[in-house]
Amino acid sequence: MKMKHKNILTSITAIALLSICLTGCQANTDAETSSNDTSTNTTTISNDTSTNNNSSVDSTDNNSSVDYTENNSSVDSTDNVITLNGSSISAGTNVNVDGSTATIVTAGTYEIKGTLDDGQIIVDTADEVTLVLNNTNITCSTSSPLYIKEAENVTITLAEGSTNTITDGTAYDLIDPATDPDAALFSKSDMTINGTGSLIVNANYNDGITSKDTLLIESGNISVTSTNHGIEGKDYLMVNGGSITVNAGGDGIKATNDMELSLGYIEINNGTLNITATDEGISAISGVKITDGSISIATLNNGIKSDGTIDILGGTVEIQTDDDGLVFTEKTIGDTAVVNVNGVAISE
């Protein structure tokens, strides 16, 4: 496991890719109810006045130190410019090109521009890589269009003034479904998204954006439409800014690590999130912490669900749901936080 930001959440109850490289990808609800079901040890939003003593998450993660302004404007050399030409790709010596698949095998900052009608960009190196998306349009009909197979960590920078689109097909050619990519933007490594441009993800197969490690969103205008889950970070998902819109057939945003007590959490420190989901709007294992930002959730299921704690210390949270607004074992709502479930104000 690479060095990353790990927050130890206390006072919680935790529920205890052979990778492929394609040559050419051809309501009316009770806002305040409670549950005493000890099999899940989870409470839905109530007048619970319990205080959560979770230690605060240190937002200074190694991934967050990327200077995206610099990365936005320059690459290491002309060898690091990848140009997409419809059915073909041109690139320098640091990139292996095979038909409509380009594989980055050396550390550095790479600019990707142009349109790829049916192909794939893969990162496969043990080092750090930054990908600057500069009016990039990548479609892959049989796998993840942008696949981080291996890297120390990867940063996706959205170039200023750019609009970038990633679109997958409705079926993937999977060798091992347990380890192969299953999201339009898929990473097996720590991943950061930053910059001031736009990213549109059309996930027709399964999930929109997935990191099987950590996922940090610093900035950008991000729109995800997904058949299943919208945005997922396994170890944690942290949002420090940006404008994020998710329309998901499953959960809106989620963290999934249920093997370590300190992981599987979501932290939102700023930004604007508009989430429409069929399942949970926000779902985490160990905890959800909101310190600031504007969050709007519309869901047929629970608004925010944590198998551990929910701490809303600031910001504005508006939830419209056909089920419960908040589901937790312990909750804290700060004095400056505004939380409404189906128009009903929720407080401590």
C-alpha cells in the first residue's frame, strides 16, 4: 500500500486485473425515525443527541500537493504529448502505441488531446504520472477508455478552458471480472482530479469514476452519468472543491473498504455536489464527514448512509428521499451546518 492519507475514525462500528491491455477497443418519508436492529447497529435519522468523538481528518494528503496550475500549462517534453486522431494515436518515445491503444510506461506529465473513436489510454508504470486532458474525447466500446493499471499515484488535470469526455460501451471484454476495470475512468492506484476544465463521464457499462485505492477531487467541473455507481474511492473519497454532478443508477458517491477500520470513509470539505441516485446518495463504511460545501441529494433510497458515523460540521445539505435522510450509528451536526430532509430541518 502506498503512503496515503489515512484517518483513524474512532467510536464506530465497522462491518466487517491478470489485467488486460487491449490492442484496439473496437417523496414521502419519515425524516426522523430510528432502528434498534442490532444486526447492523445502524440508526436512521432521529433526535439522537449522542456526540461523536471521531478524530478529524487531516486534509493535507500527499496527493493534494500537486501544483495543477503548473501541470496545466506544460508537459515534460514533446515525447509526452499524446495526440488522438480518430482511429489512430501519435505519441513520443515514452508512450507505447499499438493501434488505437496508447500505454504510458514512464513517469512524467503527459498532455492528451484530440478524439479517439474507439480505443484506450493505459498507464502502466511504477512511478508518478500526471495526465493533462486538453479537449480530450475518448471512447472505448469494450473496456475502460482511461485505465490506470499501475502507478505510484496518478493525477488527472483538466486543462483550463477544456471540455473532456470519456465514454464506454455497454459491455466489457473481461478476463477476470474481479480485477479487470469496470468503470469508464478506472484506477488501481491513488488518483487525484484537479484543474479548472470540465470532465464528462458517460458510463454505459457500470460505474463512472472508480479508484481501487484513494480518490481525491480538488477541483474541476465534473459530470458523471452512470448505469451503476457514480464516483467511488475504495480507501477513501475526499472532495476539497469543484462542481460535481452525478446521475447514478446505483449509489451516487461511495467509499467501500470494509477491511480496515480507519478506511472506507468520505470527507467533503468544500465544493458543490448535485447527486441524483437510485440507491444511496452518499454511502460509506466507516464514516461520512462534511465540513463545508453545498450538497444536494435526490434519491429513492437513503440520502446519506454510513455503517459508522455521520459528522456534518458545516455547509448545506439538502436531501429529497423516498426513504431515510441519514442512516448512521452516531451523528454530529454542527451549529453552522444546515441540514434538511424533505424540507424538514435536522439538528443535533
